[in-house]
Amino acid sequence: MSTIHAVIDWQTDFDEQILNRMLSGSHYWKPDIERHRYLDGSPSVGLAKASLFNRPLSELDSIIVNQTESVYLVSNAHLDNRQQLATELGIDASALCDGEIILNAYEHWGVDTASHLLGDFVFIIWDKNKKELYCARDHLGVKSLFYVIQNSRVILSNEHQSLLVDGLFIEKNIKKDWLKTQFLPLAGNEFLSPFESISTLPAGHQMIVNGEQHVVSPYWSLESKPLPAQSDKEYLFQLKKLLTVAVERRLVSGYPLAAELSEGLDSNAVVGYASEQLNPKTLFTMSFDGVELNEQNEKAWRPVYQEIFDAMTLWPNVKPLWLASCAPIQKSGAHSEHFGGPSSMSSWFDSRCMLASEQGCRTILSGWGGDHCVSGYGDEYVYELFSQGKLLTLYQHLRARQKRGRGGHPMKSFILITLETLFPKLYKLVTKKRNHLRTHLNSLVLNSILQDHVNPNATQLIERIARTYQRHSVKERDYSELISVGVQSRITSTEICARRYRCEFRYPLLDKELIEFAYNLPSHLKSKNGVERFMFRELLKGKTTERIRLRVKADVLTPDNSESIKQEVEQYLKDVNKYWTAEFDSMFNHERLIELCKTHPHVALRYLQTTMSIQKHIRTGNVHL
């Protein structure tokens, strides 16, 4: 794990101490080593890196320079295809860190380098001869990169607050688009900085900057490609092989490993496969808010915890980690002091990261993101059957779903699918009162706590949100979940939160090769005989309990905490009111906020905590609405 920084100015020299100030933005997580390098000349260039040693050879991965001192690189990378790259480049990679391999790749492929890499990575390259900067971010956005383009200067960092240090002169005006992502039910994917001046390099993109222009472009996209014709058994065999490799790639560490574990399919798959590959080495697990079962929580949590206890009987080398008492969880604004600006990030992951860190773990495996594609539900298969005219198969599928407890009467479901496909306007009219999600989202948009001038096109926004959730094929759904709905935002937030505990998350179910294969598999493997997530359940045989493997999502038992949320909302509203000013009235509608606290307390809690984070930073005088 590393934080990387770069400053390039085509017109003026900048103070070399700026690099030290940028590095100081990472002091809260106590890096193992910090380095910076300043190159005077035209342009003036500075690179810096703060490193945590968590993989073999990572102590060598500093500021990498080629033999002629014409190419310089800083990276935060875990390459999964080191040996493949070594073969293609004709080098011996056994003693090379990942940064050195990326630099070799650049000298061979130039600005096509990113398309040849696999893994979690972000890198910045300065080519002295070309006087050109080249940077890229991994396919799904596990690693982050923020940047600022000023008149003659470009500034980059994956540590957000490092862009805000003295001497960089970054304006701190709140971005309206950021306010919309915080206070409207948007399903945006990209993690936005709250400041107008700071941009985010999207996942699967690269950027080239020179003295005349900067160009951001995609180097990868998720594409629909026909797979070689095979039997279902052969497809499943290949999928299992890819899942095994995806987990294996993320077990590379010089330290103990930990994993998140719930009663769900995704985390059970990761832990099941990882424990088998690590055995006899210990795999530590953390669950929910990390609190062990006790007299206070047993009544609410016993059924859920029992699911995990039963699964653990299959994994002899898994050791669960628990807290004796509950750690306070703030759902928004928890990490703003290390972010450098207002934030909606949660402290939900803190207890898990803390438990892992106490055991010396620097890598945490997560099953998150699986149901976005690899373990997707496949429910949209019914629309594909209808459009293909396979009506008898569709009816049988709907009957099987009903028996499984995941659908109503098959004939009624069949009629609704017909209406939605052939007569969408009539379908909207018929289901207007039944579609609770649409009604809920419409209410949040039309009664937004943002003033109307911040969100002037509410009707268009409602249609945009509705289109996001209108999926009539399995691939359409998976693409939307992976690329449009929120993968980047979630994992960037997690990366920033985990850094505080000197940990980083890795996501086997977001492995590029695994995703591309799963995405293109036939839809009937994803929802078969009425069983959703069918192919993934097949891969779980022997890896977890049959109860978990075959469970229905609605069968998951979680405690009702609505009363405690209402109490929290009352307290947070008092705190927000205390610092409410005329400046806030220019952006927020106070009356609607009060009403939201009554009608949607779960949503209001997040809004209130984010508002408090904004208020806190405005009081310092450095942030402006």
C-alpha cells in the first residue's frame, strides 16, 4: 500500500518543500518509508511516495527510475500477472518490485501500458524526454487517483488531503455535483471530491498530460463477447478455475491475512476458497460490527451468528476475531479529518480494520461486489425468455421461483412481464402504487433538502434514476451494477477508511478476468430452475454449509434498529440546527429537512451526518458553499 504524489509545472519552479507537505498528509497511518524527488528544469517536476510494506519486494518499490534517468515512476500496485509480463517483456521479474515491472512495461509499450496490466494499481509516470506525464487507474477502480489542473501546473495524489496543503493554492469551493450525490438518491459510480477544483480519474482510464493539453481516455471497457461453445459443466469448471485463481492472486502478502465474513454467499465463497489455499496458515475473519455474541445482543443476533459458527466448522484454519463491546459507528463524515474536506464516508469498516490490524494483518479480503456480476442474481433472465418467445419455459421458471419463495403467482408475474415489455406506459400505471422503490426515490427527489437552484431538473433526474433500474437482460443488469451504479465510489471510500489502520482491501470477485468470463456466460446458468445465482451456488459446494449455499436472500435475518435510528436523528438534528446559518439556507431547505426526519429517518440520518461534516469544515473558514 502506498500514497503517491506528483507536481509538474511548465512555467515556474515550485518550492521543493511542497513535496514534504504532501507526504505529511499520510502521516496519520505511519508509513514504513517516505521518499521524494525533485527535478528542476523546464518543466519543474516533483514525485513523492509514502509506503507500507505488505507484499514481498514492496520495500524496493519506491520512486523508480530507468537506467538513463529519463523515465520516473511512482505507483501503488499489486500486479496479478507478473510472470506473464516478465515473459512478454523478456525480463527476470523474480527480484523486481511491481513498480519496476510497470516501468519496464512502459519502456516497451508506452502509453498502451495500462491495457497489459492485471491487478489493483494506480501509477504516475514522468517521461523526461517527451516532457509528458502518463498515469492510469485499474479496471474496476480498487486504487484511486485525484488530480488538479491549474494554469501551468498539474497536481496528482491518491491521498485526497495531500492536494490541499499550503503552497498548492487549491480552491475549496463545494462542488454542486458532489452535493447532489450526497443529498439525492443518485446511483452514481464515480467517487467525487467535494471540491470544484479536484477531479477523479475514473476506473479503467488513463490520462496523458503535456504542456499543451491533458487527455483522459478509457483503456478498457466491459464488452459482450461470445464464448467458445461448451457444455454447462465445462463452463462451470472454467468459472471455478478462474475463481480459484482470483482468490489465490489476492493471498500474496508478507503478513497474516484477514477476511470479512457474513452469512452471505460472496464472503463465504472468498473465505471458503482462501482458507483451503492457505491451510494450515491461519485466516482471520471479522463479521458485522465485530462484537462477539453476548447477553445484550444474543436475542437479536443469535440466528445470524449461528450461520457463521456453523460454516466455521468446515474451515479448520479460520480464526474469528471479536470485540468485547460495540465500537461506536458513525455512518457519515467519520473520516473527514484525514480526508481534508467534508465527507459522507462511514466508520462501518473501522472495527473490522482495527481487529485485523491488531493481528498484524495488512491485507483484508472482501467478497463485496460479487453480486454485481460474478454472483449476480440473474432475475432478468425472465425478460430474455419472453423476448425469445420461450413462453412455456418462462412459465415453468416462474413456477419454480414461486416454490422457492421469490415470486408471486406465475400467471400474475407473466402478465406483468408482458405489460412491462410490450406496454410500458400501461405497466407504469398498473404498478404505480405497488412500486415502492420508485415511489420512495421520487419522494426523495421531489422533496429534496437541496434548494431548487442546486437541483433544477428534478423530473429529468427521476427519469434518469428510473432508467438506471430498468434492466431487461442479465448482461444489462450486470453492466449497470459494475459500471454505472457505485462500485468505484464504495471501494474508494473503503480504501481511504482502511488506510487509517495500515490495511487495504482486496476483492477477488472483482477480478477482471473472472468478471469478463462471468459476464459473458449464458443467462440460464445465472438463474436456473427458478434458483437465482445458480452458477455461483454450484461453485460453493463443499466450501460452506448447505444452509448458506441454498438460502434465499429474504431468508437473511437482521435486527430491526429503527427505534435507535429515530433517536439518533433527533440528536443529530439538534446539532445541525445549532450551526445552521444563512449560508446554509442558500443551499438547503430547512423545512424539508425537518420533514424528512419524520418520513424517512434512515435517509435523514445519513443526510444529517454529512451536513454536520460540511458545517464542521465551514467553521474552519477553509471551505465555502
